[in-house]
Amino acid sequence: MTADPVLEVRDLHTHFFLRRGVVKAVDGVSFTLHRGEVLGLVGESGCGKSITALSVMRLLPRSGGARTVQGQVLLNGEDLLTKTPREMRDIRGGRISMILQDPQTSLNPVFSIGDQLREAIMRRTRGRRIDAMREAVDALRRVDIAAPEQRLGQFPHQMSGGMKQRVVGAIAMSRHPEVLIADEPTTALDVTIQLQYLKLLKRLQQETQLAILFITHDFGVVARMCDRVAVMYAGRIVECGPVDQVFDNPSHPYTQALIASVPKMTETAQRLYTIEGQPPSLMDLPAGCRFAPRCPYADPRCRNVYPDTCTVGPRHTADCWRLAAA
Amino acid sequence: MRRVPWIPACIIATMVFMAVFAPLLAPWSPIDQTLRDRLLPPAWLDGGSLHHILGTDAFGRDILSRLIYGARVSLIVAALALTAGGGVGLTIGIVAGYIGGAVDNLLMRLVDAAFTFPAILFALLLAVTMGQGLTTLVIAISLLLWASFARIIRGEVLALRHRDFVALARVRGCSSLRIMLTHILPNVLNTFMVLVTLNIGVVIIAEASLSFLGAGIPPPTPTWGLMISEGRGRIADAWWVSLIPGIAITLLVLSVNQFGDWLRDRLDPRLRQL
């Protein structure tokens, strides 16, 4: 892996301005995604994973009062947050792409698979129909769809969920993006298909040296897919590092707790470990470390001052006072 | 797969044919009065003759001829009013539903206002200011239609807007206009077609009411609605004057609805089998 950053997010703040107050969904997120690398973004529901992705794409829900108030999103050094809407549209289709969770609604039900692939391809090449046709067949073949020529004429309802998600993948990759954001792409698939899909995604990623931001809440998927992992809690990344280091040596108490609560097949069944309490309200965040109210090691300093980012190993960092003291 | 509804299709085709070729098909003039022959019953009743197969009205005008010419007015009014009213409603529904926010609020309050407005009164006002005629009638009926189209289409768009394929279209770099045209519009066309067919009956009845009130096509031009209202007073002794155009309206509305049902199934790719 080369140190060749494709996507760099610096100190990103995305807040929802509601009548009842300000929801700090993303509150100071920074990470770097290198060429040919898969970065996992993990965390529980509502911790800001998806909003981070949407902020990068600049596709925040308009009606929700969401705004990115601070930070930079650098794609090969260009700040996406200062682009005009028109420039942004070109970037979205061509240089950053996305796969969403639910294949059932990811395809337009009234168009055939071929039409939908062609729409994506034609916008890149502005080329002739017949070439687009051939490219569509190739795109389907790349995602292991058998008899792609026949599939082109079919409609989404004639395909299985796994197959639809592969078509979504084919569309997302049809314009050879530099960055792919995959927002829980396997959550809606059943387990055997999940594995198959992950293998396919990994293979395509290695072939094209694609950089993937892989959003998930499943540590098993992280272990299989990712090179590095960033753990998010209440709008911030609390720990970030190479997957094996984070797994072997989780340094932030939240990461430790998350890993401890994954059931292990090797041990006899016991009560599952759970984290006490609830994540803080994003409208009323604690002054210090966000995990302090649930942390078994919290002391008064944790409750009042947000900890520094500490290095715990090569390219492995965590935000915790216990590490700063050591 | 449902079979093609041949009988409704034939009825619609016959009516369209009648409307287009009215001057060639009608045996008599639809407006010339022959008072000697007034209120002749249809040919199959006592006193009827083959000269006037469907009988004559109170002014001795041939009902078959008036029916044939009346198809023109009814179909033209229906086509124009549904194109204008339906088109405006469709556009407003899609824009309001997709853009949302303040635009949606403004447009939907307009729809609410349109609903509270007494349509008949407005049509009468138009007739007074603009004069009676086809244009007035079409504008009046369009104003009656657009709001319900807009409201129903908007509801449909609200559900579609949050589907992932719309999000992914934005991810692919589509503009809002392009998404509305290529992703939202085809998905609401089914609903639109069903609304159109259901509203053909509404239009024909509205046309009849307005013509009856004197805000529609001025007599003596025959329209089906006008024919019904003209025969209204003599329903006991000369029932054919009202009943025959009534049957024509019923047949047309039923056929169009049947045809609309079939079209809806036909347009839905989920029901289109290999």
C-alpha cells in the first residue's frame, strides 16, 4: 500500500439545525483514504457514519436542515466543499461513486437493467448506443452475472436481491471512479450471498486499485474487507488503525467494548457482553469524552476535556486520556 | 396477463370514428329543426320510422345525428381538458413532491385554495367575462381537474423520492431536472394514466353540467350533456331523448375505465411476464 491519499477528510462538522436545537451528527471527523485501500468506518446506529458519507458526497437531505459547517473534503487535493453544484455533479458520477444498503429500492423499477446501465455509461462516454451496449455487457460480466446479454432486457423485479446488488455495483463502477463509498452494502443480503458479494467487491477493488470507504456495523465484515478501520462514536472517530492492530490491541475503551460484545464461536456460550447505558444525545453532547458516561475507566478529566489523539502504534491512533498518560 | 379488452376498445374506437367522420356518417343535420317530426320514437317502437332510427327530439332533430356530432364535442373537451388540467397537475405534483420545502408548501396551499373554490361559480364567471365556447369550457374544466391530479401525483412522488434509486441517480451526478424527467416521471405515469381514465367521466359530466347551466358550448351545437338536459322535462313520454345520450356517456365512461385498468396492468413491468 502506497502513501497516496485519494480522499482526505479534515475536521468535518455536519450539524442538523432543527427547531429544537442543533444535532451534531458529525463533529470533527478526520480520516485519510489511500489509493487501493479499503477503510472501514464502524460504529453503532446513529453515530454519524452515513452522514459522514453524505457530507463527502454533498448529498445531505435538503429538507432536514443539515449543513456541513466546518472542515475540508479533499479529493486528490481539491476541496469538494468549495465546488459549485455543477462541478459536484460531474465529480459524483465520475470520480466518487456509492452503493447503498437496499438493493430492492436501488434500481428504478420501470427501466430494464440495460437501460439503467446505459444511462450511467452514456453519461461518461457520450458515445454511441451500440458501444454503450457492449460496455454494459462487459460491466455485468465483471460482476459475475451469467448470460449478461439476456439480463440486459430484464427488469429489477425479475432478479434476486444479490443479483440486483451486483447490478448496483456494476453501475457504481461503470465510470471507473477513484473512490467508492459503500454504505452497508451487504446488510440486506442473506449471509451466504454476503460473503459472495464481499469477495466480488474485494476482487474488483484489487483489480482496479479502487479506494473504498466501507461503512458497516459488522466487525466480521471489517475483518474480511478492510485494510484499516476507523471506529466512530457519537459523531467522532475515536480510534483508527490497521485492522489487525485494532483487533489485537483495541486501545479506546469503546473499541474494546465493541469487540468484547461480538459473540465468539470458539468459546462456550455465556451471557453476551453488553455496553451499559445509551449513547449521548447528539443535541446535548458531554463536554469531555463522549464515551465517558459509559466508560468503566472515566475520571473527572474525561468528563470535562476531550482527550487528545494519541499514537498507540504504527498508524494506529486513539482518543483517550489513559493513553496520553501512558 | 390480462387479455386485451376488445369490447371497450371497439366502443372507444367507434366513438372516436364517429367524432372524426361526423359529417359523413350523420344521416341528418344535427341542428336543422323539423317541427312536423318532433318527438318521434326510435324505429323499433310504435310510430317510429327508419328515417330517424333513434327518434327525434322536441325540435324534430334527428337524435342519431346529434349523438354523432355530440361525440365530437365530448371527446374534444375531454382530450383538451385532460391534457391541460392533467398536464399542469402532473408537473406541479412532481415539482412539489421532489423539490419539497417551501416550494411544496406554496404549491400545496394553491391546491388547497383550488379545492375550496366553487368550480361551477368560476366557470360561470369565465363564461360571462370570456363568452361561451370551447375555450372557456376547457379552461373551466382544467381548473377543476389540476388540483386533484397535483395532490395525488405529489403523494406518489414523496414515496418515490426516498427510494434509493433516486439517491443513486444523484450519486451518479444527475441534475434535479433530469431525475424528475427520467426517474420520477416514468414511475408516476401509471398513476397518471389511471387518473386520466377515471377523470374522463368527470369531464364529460362537468361538460354536461356546464352546458346545462349555459356556461358550456352554446346551443344548438349538440353535446351529450346538453341533449340529456334538453330531454329532462319529457322523461315520462319521450324518454329516448335523454336516455340515448345517457347510454352513450355510460358506455364511453365504462369502456374508458376498463381500458384504463388494462393499460395500468400493461404499463406495470412487475405484471408484465416473459
